[in-house]
Amino acid sequence: DAGVIQSPRHEVTEMGQEVTLRCKPISGHNSLFWYRQTMMRGLELLIYFNNNVPIDDSGMPEDRFSAKMPNASFSTLKIQPSEPRDSAVYFCASSLVERDSDTQYFGPGTRLTVL
Amino acid sequence: QKEVEQDPGPLSVPEGAIVSLNCTYSNSAFQYFMWYRQYSRKGPELLMYTYSSGNKEDGRFTAQVDKSSKYISLFIRDSQPSDSATYLCAMSESNFGNEKLTFGTGTRLTIIP
């Protein structure tokens, strides 16, 4: 299995630009999670989906952030407009919800730098 | 105050030493307690998990949970250079595959050959 795939791996953009991060979960998994990792705040959950439906978006920092999951094999996290404080590593993770105590499998992350 | 507190380190120990990593938490509803290992420039991967209080051993790794003190620990015996990574504790109230995880900030560990 290829694991969780994220693209791009690195993104450098200027303040005010739109940024779109992409995630392909592990085939057959039905839960998908977006996390953000910074030195100061650690790893924080932004939003998660079950069967393509957003379940909890309470971690989304503000209206500039939006996430979609149009089908079981693809999700996007969009930031518009981007700001320097959005600079972080963004991780996508997926899991199979029917299995109790199954783990969340993380992708390699997208390192975002907003200048 | 954060729900989960973890000493960020960094922690450096010689090869073969016993390593102790710890987290404290404030939410008494947490039932699942996990340790993730994250190598540089990689995503976290689950190392081991414990349900409720008690100990769990897996090879050189032992996880302990003391719910009465809201304190969890990870012990690494006979530490190896390959154990050098950032270790993140995480917790959830229920089935953690399908549940919000609350992470500590991570402890960066270096094993010196």
C-alpha cells in the first residue's frame, strides 16, 4: 500500500495568496483527518471527516481555512488568503472507523511557508 | 493551560541507557493513551497504545498510565541510535481511530552512539 499521499511536499507562497493542500487517504479507509504542526503549539486537529462528511471542524482557526472531501479518495485543505502565521507542517491522516482501537495513519506532511 | 503537557526536551542520552518520557493531562474523560514516534521530516507513526490505567510492554518499550495522577510514561530500555526521534503522547476519549486526538508538543530524543 502506498500509504497516505500528500501534495505538495513543500509550498512557499506570499501573504495573501491562496494555498491548496491535497491528500489521498489509504484505499478503503473511511475517516480522514487534517492536522497542523508548529513548534509552539504542537500537533493540532483542524477537521475530520467520516465517510466524506465533516464531523468536527472546531479546530479550523478561522474562515480563511476550508476543507472538502468530494469523494473517498481525495481531500483538500484551502487557505485563502494566506498569512505568515499559517506557516506550519500540515498533515493528513486516515483510518478505518469500523476497527476499534485502530490507528490513524499519517502522511508525510506539507511544509507551508508564507512570506 | 493545555489539555496535555509534555516536556519538549531536547533529551540526549548515551546508547544503552534507559529513557523515560512523560506527559500529564487534565481531561479525566481520556481513556486511550498513545505514544507516536516521529522521525525528522516524516509523519507520526503509532508506537503503542494503552487503554485506561496500567502497563503495556512491547519489546524494549513500556507504556504506563496512571489515571489517578493523570500521568503517562514511556520507557525505552537499551536505547539505540535508531530510537532518535520526536516522541509525541496523544490521548482520546474513545476509539482513537475515529476520534479527535489531543497531542502533547513532543519530546525530541537523541541517542548518542
